[in-house]
Amino acid sequence: MTANVTKLEDNKFRLDVEVSPEAVKKGVEAKVRELGQKVRVPGFRPGKAPRRIVENHLGKDYIYYEALQDRLPGWYSEAVVQTELRPIDRPEIEFDNPISEEEGFKFSATVEVRPAANLGEYKGLEVPKRETEVSDEQVDVQVEEMRGQFATLAAVEGRPVEQGDYVILDFKGERLAGGPVEGAEAEDYMMEVGGGELLPEFDENLAGMNADERKQFGVTFPMDYQDESLRGESVLFRVHVKEIKERDLPPLDDEFAKEASEFETLAEFRGAVREQLQEAANERVDAEFRGRVLDAVAAKAEVEIPDVMVDEKADDMVASFERSLAAQGMQAEQYYQLAGASRDDMKDRIRDDAADAVKKELVLDAVVEAEGIEADGHEVEHQIEHLAEDSGRSAEDITETMRANGTYALLEEETARQNALGFLAENAVAVPMPEEDEEDEEDSSGEQEPEAGEARVEATVETAETTSEGEKE
């Protein structure tokens, strides 16, 4: 196959493609075999009729038409990969002559590609950066959390259940309307009171009970409970608290430091914890700074963002959000039902964020072009090695597949963008952040719904086999 590119107006290009006679013949023969399995030809078993008989039965023009329908998308995709174009919408395909096993096939495809951003000032910009300093209180919290990991459970005597205690109990739930509740029965079950294992109302009723005490109480399941059959349902629980235990924390001394870490003294251990917290805080602040730098550069750039790119980005963001829901055990349909919204509503809500993400992609692409920034080959290899580990395939196999279907170029493109983002941050001037803005940063929490992210724009890398069977003409 040969493919030539001609620049047209705006962001459009024309691909002139010539498919070899050998590729056409291969496509036609594959279609004959496929159709031969489906049609009934008198005197022949399915798939055993010679090509001439199948052609006479179905008509040569019909077979050629079906072969073209099957192969044209693959030929177009191969031409796109070969020419390294990045179409953003469906192509307008034109051809004058039908496919021929003797002369091959010629077609043209007019495609719209990603627009180029016009950069404004992008180096030397003054951008606020938050200061970081780990407090003693933060170190205390982290040390106490690690101390809790070495706690033992000791029996409690002479007092009732309190929040934070561990209890061993039997319980059984029955609907007030009658009938057992599947899964609402256990013996010698150990749980932390207030730990969130069971419903808060259940925990509240345990508080104040004594060891070997029995009690029954009603619990109403919330309307957003995961098991739809129990939403709003009132359940009577019969509970027998057998034992009460509390956490026995080890003394906070040098012996604890030796047991919990590689350090000999508590002071050394606390110092190492402080360093780890400071490193994590620095990484967060650096990521925030890169995001603000890109915001500032994007604000000074001009680019017309095609609607089709915004739609695609919104789809990607919603899909990513739905995957995160699935990882937490919630189906997307369930979330939309509880939120009283639909997937389209979600797309509309994040459309501005999607447009902002697309603009930043295009701005980073323009910086890559302006500064001659290239992808880091070692980083690309590192990413592919991770894909290989996750998929159980070899890195060489994945690389070959990605080169064939064009996603290797996407990975290189994303790596170059990250290098461009690092370049922008290195060439920005960090200035102190206004005190009120710094407080807002510290108080802000992560969004539950999909958002454009910090400054990183991810490239989806598909490693599935190509539909065109990897043909090279």
C-alpha cells in the first residue's frame, strides 16, 4: 500500500491511497470463503464449493462489494498509521473505480486533524506556588497510625461497649414484615464498633451493652444501600455480645521504633516519618504548581477547539469515572439512578472541563513543536513493560501490536507532552501564593465526579490486535 498526503484548507488533509492487487485479491478470497460457508450451493457441503461456483451463485459484483465493505476500513486505518496523521472525525472517502484483483484499488480520504494552538507567552511566567512544611501534629498522626498496626486486643472487664472497642457477637436479622434476611446472620463475628463494617444504627445499639448481654433492636436500611432489596427495609436484629476487647497500644519508645522500622531510636523513626511526609507533600505541591503553570500558559494561547474533540474527551472522562465506580463496587447505572441523572447529563455537566482538557492537550502539543521536545524512549519502554506485566504478554509483542494499530505513536505523544509540561514548570517563576488561596488549597478535597485532572492529559493505549490483520502492502 502507498499513501500520499496533501494539505487542504484549515486543518484538513487528503489521503490518496493505492491498494495493491495482491491485497485486493486477499480480501476478495477471504470474502468468498466466508460467503461460501453461509450460502447453500446444491451439490456441495458448506464451504466446499469452488470459487467459480460461489461467484456464479451470488454474482461477482456482490462479492466485490462485500469485500470492499469489509476491507476499506482496514485499508484506511493502515494509511492513517503509515502517514502518522491524527484524524479527529470520520473521513470523507471517495473513489471512482471499483476494486480489481488485476489493478488494485484507489481511493481518497479527506480528514480533519487536530488544530494547532497559537502560543502566547509561555516562558518566564510568574505562577504562585504553595509552601510546604510538615507539622509535628502530622508526624504524630502518622506515628500513631503505625503504632495502631502493632496493637494487640485485650479483654475488657467492668465496663460496657464503647466506640472503638472490638466485640465478638452472634446476630441474626429478620424483616419486620416477616422472613429472614440473607447474609444478616453470623456467629462469633468480631467487629470494631464505629469502624463502618455494619450500619451506623447497628453500632449505636451495641454501645452500652455488657459482655454476655442479649438485646434486640430495629435497624432501617438507607435508601442508597447497595442491596436494592433492603433499601428502606426495617430489620429486627437479635444480638448476643459475647466478649468485649480493646486495643492495647505498645509504648511509644525506642523499642517500638526498633520493632516498627529499621531505626534504633524513636527520634530517628520520627525523623524518617517526617522526611517521608515532606517528600509526599513536595510531590503534591509540585503537581499543583505544574497544573497552575499550564493554566497560565493555556490562558495566553489561542486555539479553536472542535466539538468532536470535546465530545470524545467528555466520553473518556465519564468512562474513567464509571471504571472508578466499578472498582468501588458500584455500577454506573446504580449511581445515575441515585443521582437522579443520566450519562448524557453527566457529559453535559463536564463539557467545560472536557473543553479545557482538550485545549491543554493542544497547548502542550504546540510547546512540543516550538521547543523540539521529543518523547523519552526509556519512559516509553517503561510504560510498555508495565503493560506487559499486567497483560501477561511480552513487551516485544505489545510494541509490535501498538506500532501496527497506531497506539505506539499515541504513547510517544503523551510522553512528549509530559516532557513539555516539565519544561514549562522549569521555565516558570514560582512566587509566594496569597494566604487566602493557600488556605483554599489545603481545605479542598477531591471531586467524586469526573474532572479534567491536574495538568496531565492521558493517552488511552489500546493493545488489542488490529482489525486489518496487520497487512503491509
